[in-house]
Amino acid sequence: MKLVRFRHKKTESPGVLLPGGDRVLDLHAALGVGTVEQLLAEGLLDRARELERAPGAAAVVPLAAVKLLSPVARPSKIVGVGLNYRDHAAEQNVPLPERPTLFAKFPNVLNAPGDPIRIPAGFTRVDYEAELAFVVGKRARSVPRERALEFVAGYMNMNDVTEREVQKGDKQWVRGKSFDGFGPCGPYLVTSDEVGDPLALSIRLALNGDVMQESCTSELVFGPADLVAFISATATLEPGDVVTTGTPSGVGTFRQPPVYLRAGDVVTVEVEKLGTLTNPVVAEDGEEAASSAAD
């Protein structure tokens, strides 16, 4: 099942992309839930599957009539994982980590499919990172690894956009990864039963049509099961929380010469079975930023 969040006639709703890919089942109309997070927290995934098989006509809208948004609206946590691909460690000539290296991205980073990645005024080293992200399906606290995937609702594409100068200058990662819109994701959240083995998915990123990153999630040092167990030993994971699992080799900052995002670029992330996430890049000038702040 492909869960989405969409805007239709100024109303935002969770939904299911129906077979055929041209219609959306409105889960607010059908179930009264307002977000994918609420759907998960109330244990309504199975009910959504039933409705997918027999949707009522009154709750179905054409895909062409809606605007897809990030699949989750406002998770309590977005947890990132650094240096989690073997090929990414090799391109930096650094040893593999002995345990996951975690960082936070704030929820303001969430960005919709097709919406612009904005380069903040005065910053010039904005980089791309194709990633497999997963969404937590039920509250997880001190979960053993062997049960960890039971707590994963599904998977989605994510671009962990990063301002490298800020990241390196701060000597920690949160600010450089948490500018507004620095977390495009989607176009949908594919439930775990449709994805199968999360460690057997191809992953790639194209910049203006040129492939910059291409790998497989088998290169992950710590997979989703490891991460659920590790994170939940410290912080309780809530339904709708996002964990983005790291990026493979080919990021712009380690290229010779470095490649950073520029206005006019188009970035596409594609993880096998999860569709295609495409975002244009635009420059935000100081006047625009000040206007947004005033609003």
C-alpha cells in the first residue's frame, strides 16, 4: 500500500494511492483521520487496506486534482544516521563506525515532491544526499533487534540536503541539515509488506539527469532493524517518526572538484520500489527570506 498526504481544494488529508496510480483514496473522508501519523497511532493500517480493496466512490479523488505533500506532516523526531554506507566510508578513507552515529533534523525540513529546495541567502555549499528513510508505525521503546522491523510502517525516498560549510564549521550536524525544506521526501510511503527486504534495494540520485550516486542498501552498515533497536534503547520512537538511514558514495562535497547545488538544478532520488522524488533548486535571496519571516 502506498500512503500519501495531499492537498485538495485547500484541505490537507492522508490517503492511499490506489492501484493504477491515477486515483487517491481520501482517508480523512473515509476514516476521519487527519494525518498519516494519526492513522498509524490509532492502528488503522489494516482498515486502510480494506478500503483500498473496496474504496467508496465518494472518498476517491483523481491524482491529477491533488498536490502531493510529504507523506508525514509533523513527526516528533527525524533521526539521521551518519557514515552508514560502506562505499561512503571508503570514499572518505575512514573506518566503519562501531555503532550508529545519530543526528537530528528538525521537522521544518520536510519538503514535498516537486517543491523547490531553496538555497539560503549567503550560503554556497548546499549538497544532496539520496537516502532510504523509514517511518515508525507504533511506539517503540527498548525493542530487541529480532522484533525491530515489526515497528516499521514503511519506507520512502528522502534527500538529506546539507549545507557543508555550516556542518563543518559547527563541528556537528544539526544546523547544517535543518534549514527549511532540507528534507524532501516521498512521493509516498510504501508499507513494509510491499517493500520486502529493506537491505536489497537499489538507490540512486541524478543531478540534471547525470547519475551522481548509485548503490544498494546492502551497503548499509546498520540496517533498519539495527537502527530501531539502537535508537529505541535511548529515545522512545513514536508513530510517524522518521529515520533516514544514511547516504552512499558520490555526494558533491567529496567530488573533485566539489559539486554543490545551484539555482536551476533538478535533483531526483530513486530508491527501488519507492517511486521517484524530484525537486528543483532555487535561490532564496535576502529580500525573500526577510519577507517570509515577516509573514
